[in-house]
Amino acid sequence: MASSFRFFSLPWELRDMVYEHYFAVAGGYVCDSQSFLRGKLRGSGVFSRRIDLDLIFTCRQVAAETKGLPFRANTITFKTVTSQDLGVLAVDFDFVVHYLEKEQDSLFLCGGHYVTSEAHVELKRRYPQFAPLLDRLRADRGYFGFSLAIHHWVIPSQDDMDRLLSNLHETSKLTTERRLILDGIQRFSAVAVAIHFMGSLPAASRMQLRDVVLDEDHEAVALPECHGRGLIPFCQENPQLRIQRRLKLWQNFFPAEKTVQSPKMFMSRMTERVSRWMVEARALPSGGMPAASFSLLLDGSGPVSQHFSHVFQSTVQRHAAWQLAWTASQERRDHLVLSWFDRRGREGFSMRGYYGYFYEDFPAAMRDLVKDDPRSIVRCNFDVGKPWDIGNSIPDHQTWSLSKWNAEWYRQDSQWWDVVSSFCTY
């Protein structure tokens, strides 16, 4: 006697378990260079094959009951992407981004005089911390330059790129010259890839996304540390979306084709770059990023993973202590709330100021990193050590002049070079 199995006679809870088992892929979905060029996600690892969604098309009831489940059941990992054509596109886009950054910088420094009195008052009301900057901008005169707004986290089409280069009056000869001095194949960031993918989805499909990993496994173009801003609208739209950005320190800061030019350059560059990523991530909530939606992981895995703890403890923590010591000494000297310029030891826009001043939020970011609070927006997978004691590490610094601070800052970097030199022998 023939028997039949009626799937829909099972309770909904059991059917849901069957669906999840069918769609869940070990390691989730992946979007790398190959899958990006094909326009399709793939399964991870040994499951790197076509994603099987055939069950959805068996009947309307199954389609209704499994709507959005593939996204809900799988983490999606986005990686940096490149190809011969994408690499050329990335180079040109990186040039445009940096060109416009310089132009906008010039406008910021020289165009403040043209801000109306009403706008000036309103800007100071909204951003009181920048009041000294606004006053200085309004007092100075300068030329009025070129401005063109673009988002750093987009992956432009070739038509977009041609338009941007045309607006900059770029010639094909200059573009070719830039391509000839390339330092390897250039890549778009994992964030840019994720934004490109999510932006192509219907809103209903985006609402089904749950866990996204952004694997920044190589250096990327167009100031990638600030690309997290482009994720804010997606996280606001979908409160259940959780994004972790993983910054591979070795691959991003010390790629194999580059060499260390000098001890001072290595040590200051290490702190300058990692601090920039940290403060950019910590600024996202003020830009509208919902709480718990985004985190940045400093990933120390790699050929010399055992040395990252040592480098952070001997270099990055020390630089944070020196910045705190500098700020404290200036506050004790003047007994006033320091202006934007005072905190940096600057007399104007053209003066570099104190070389050991990285970013205002840098010491606080390091303190939070030491606490290893799971709620912190920036975390790491290695021991960063403890904060340095300012008094013991920088004795008799209270009366130093700016030139003395800069001289001592350079001297202490040279002294500590032997501690980390083995880190750079690759």
C-alpha cells in the first residue's frame, strides 16, 4: 500500500526547523572578488558553490513561509574586491577622492570669511567645540576653489568615473601615468562592496539581513577608515542588522610590497593609522549609527600576530600617554579651557604644532580598548597592555616648550625602535 508524506501537516515550528536546516550554510555567504564580478553571493569554504534556493520555488506556501529566511539564517561576509578593470577604476577613484579632499580642505581653511553672520552664529551654537576654528576662518581671507561632493564609499561605474575625471579636467595621459606608478593592484573596501550590495536590494529584502561581517583583508582606496558612515542609513532602516568590521592590521598597515623607510616613520605611522580607524568608528554614533548596530575589530592575526601586543604596549600606548601629558601640561600652564589651536600647539592653520598630537579622541579610545568592554564600538583580539603612567614615563615635562616637546617626542621614538625592530623584518 503506497504511503504519502504530507509536509504541510507538520506543525509550523517543525517546518521552520526544516527550512532553516535547508538554507543555513556553514560559514554563511561570501562576497569576494570572484562573486562580486559574477553578481552573486557564494557559500563559504567547502560550500563555495551555487547557493541552493530551489525549495522556495516549489509552491506558493513554501515561498511565503521562507520569505527572507536565507538572509536571516546566514551571516554574509564581504571582502575587499579587485580585478584588472576594478583595479584601474579604484586608482582613478582614489585620485579623485584625495584631490577633492585637498580642495575641500582649502575651501574650509580659506572660505570661512564668506560665511554670513547668521550662519556663523548658528554653526557656533550647534558645534561649540569648533568655535575657535570658526572665528579664525571668518577672520581670514583666501581664494575660492573647486568643490564636488562624492561619497568615499561608493563603487563608481566607468561612466561615473569618466564624469568625475572630466569635472576635474583630467586627461587620459595623466590617468595613464598614474596607472604606471601603481604599488600593486588596488582594491575597493569591504564596506564599499557591502553598501553596493545592500543598495541593490529591494527594501523588503534588506530588512531580512541580520549578521554582516566586513573583512578588510587588504588595503583599500578612498580613505577606507571613514567608509563606515555609509552604513548608517542601512542600520537605521533595519534595527536588527548587526555589522562587524574586521580590520586586518598586518595586511592593511604592512603589506608585503612596502618597506619601512625609517624607525620614526614606522612608529608614528603605526599610531597615526590605527588611531584614525578608531576615532572614525567612535564618531559613528554621533552621525546617527544606532547603538549595538556596528563594531570595529582590530584583528592582529597574521605572520607576526604574537608581536602586535608588544607593539601596541610599547608604541601606541606610549603615544597616547604623550598626547595626554602634552594636553595636561598646557592646561596647567594657562589655567584655561584650551582652544582647538592650543591643544595642538598651533598658532595658525599653516603651523604643524605638536607632532605627538594625533586625534582628540585617541587617548579615550585607547582607554576603552584596555577595558575590553563588549559594548564598546572598537575591540581587538589581542592584549593591548595597560595605559602608561604619565608622570613616570615623561618626567619633568611640565615646563617644556613646544620645540622641546617635539624634540623629545622624536627622541623617545628612536629609543624605542630597537624594541619593535624585529616586527618589521619581513
